[in-house]
Amino acid sequence: MNCSHNLYIHVPFCMSKCNYCAFFSRACSNPDWQKYANDICDELNFWSEKLGKINIPTIFFGGGTPSLMPVEFFEQIMNCINERFNVLPDCEITLESNPGTIDKNKLIDFVSNGVNRLSVGVQSLKDEELVFLGRRHNVVQALNLLDSAKEINLRISADFIYGLPNHNVESVINLCNQINKLGLKHVSMYELTIEENTLFGKMNLKMPDNDTMAEMYNAIGEKLNLPRYEVSNYALENEHCKHNVSIWNGDAYVGIGHGGAGRVCLNGIWYEQKGNHELFEKMSDETRATEKILTGLRTMRGVKLTQDVKNMINFAWVNTHKDLVEIDGEYLHTTANGLLILDDLTLDLIK
Ligand code: SF4
């Protein structure tokens, strides 16, 4: 019997393309959903034949904009998953959503088909910033969606973007104070990064400098009334996203949908799943351990020091950089200073 795998299901469609977005998604408000759902079910069949009736601890519908999907097609996909796999009774089933694409009735229909966690792309609490970002919704629509989700007792996460060209520490503190008033239990705070091949990439925007970005990041850690548990994620202890935590810990997952990527464990051997579901490549123990370090160090708990991980760590460097990393029991984690230079730090830390 193969080990349990988390499922990530990609829904690549959006109402329109946001100005900063480099995700795999395309503007198409009325795609051929029947074809999409059939293709997803074909991929699920492929994996059920490969892996058998494995346990599924989490399912994450990410995008794109999964909340655009008519519920009948979501139901088809969930039926397919339930027939072919053993969806655990406490399986976390997250739906990413954008305000303006889903109302309370549609949300209730998603819930009756298994969704128990809603991630909402709020992004800003100022209408003019939402226009600047190229979002299709306004603040009232976002707050209404959060209220609807609260009324039906869904676990909720809200995404925000900071570090816009006009942002400074004060504006980010104001944002945190406003977020605190919303009573959320899980918040993701993403720094605006300018990617090539986006509208922002062509605009020559004057962004806050690195020092200001770092000050804003530290201010978020101080002012948000939720503890940081990963570089960009803040939540109460029992509200962490189980799906992401599992992947950061190095557990197995299968990516379904165009561009799906995953880490698959077949008969005890690990494979990297790339792009097409039929393409996967054996991973060496060193590559697996390196990945665990890269994702584990993004979490505040840190990376677990299992033997394979220890083999890849330069402990001489760790012992001389206690201002940047710390060993705490069986975990290695970054300090507050280390977190600010995470990418550089991992280059030195990994052998
Ligand atoms: S809604 Fe999300 S995935 Fe879609 S274009 Fe905007 S940022 Fe990209």
C-alpha cells in the first residue's frame, strides 16, 4: 500500500488577468467546464491506477479562480475523488475564491460537496488599490464574502498584498490594524513582487526599497494579532493550513490539472511529478532532503533534523551563525534576522 498523498487541483481560469499575476491562469470567464472536469477525472483515474486506493488527508483547489467553477463540475470531480481514493473523515478541503465570483448560496453548495475551508483573495482594504492591482472586485464584495463564510462556519483564510509603490511602514501598520478588526484566524500577507510578462512588469513602477520592505515585513509580524507560522502566513495554532504544512514538511502530494507538479511516493520510491501527469522522475535522497530544508526553513517551527536532512546541512556554518539559525530540540529554524535573508542563508547552510 502506498503512503497517503495530498491532492492539489489546479483550476486555471480567471475573470481577467490581474496586473501583477504571473500564476498559470488565463482570462476566460466561460470556459468549457465539462471538458475541464472530464480531464481532471482522467488524471485522477491515472493516479488511482498508479497509487491504489490511498488515503487523502487534504485537497486544495487552487488557481486561477476555483470559485468560478459551476458547482455541478466540482461535484463531478469530488465524486471521482471519493470513488477512487480514501478521503479521510477529517480531510481538509480548501477552495480558493475571489470576491465577485461566488455568493452565499453558491458557497453553501460547495460546502455540501465537501469544501470546509475557504481562502479569499481580499488583497487590499482600499478600493483604489484594488483598481491599481487590476482586481475585479471591491472591498465591500470581499467583506461580504468573508461574512458569508463566517455565517456558515467555514474555516477562512484571507490573502493580502503589501509593498505597493505608495506603501510605507505606516500604511502597512494601518492595514494590519484594519485586518485585526476583521477577526480572522488565518491571514496570508504577500509582498508585491514585480514579475516579467505581467502588466506591472512593463510599467517601470517605483517600488519601496529593500530596507523599507524589510521594515514593513517586521511591522506585520509585530502588529498583526496572529502569530506568523510561515514566511507569509499567520494563524492561530489550530488554524494552520494543513495542506501547505504537510507539503512544507515534505509529505507526498499529487498535482492535478495543467502544469500540475507534485512529489509522489510509489512503492517507497520518491518521484518528482512535472507538468504533465505522466511525466515523473526519480528523486535522489539528497534532492529530497534539500527540498525539505528549503520548505522547512520557511516555517517558524523549522526543518526536522532527520538523518537525511542532517547529511545535507553544513553544521560548521550553523554553529558560527547563531544570529541567523537556531537548533531547537529536533528542529532547525531561522531567527528573525535569518528570516529576512532566507534565500541567501540557505545557500550557505546546505552542503
Ligand atoms: S485572480 Fe489570482 S490567479 Fe487570477 S489573475 Fe488574479 S492573481 Fe492571477
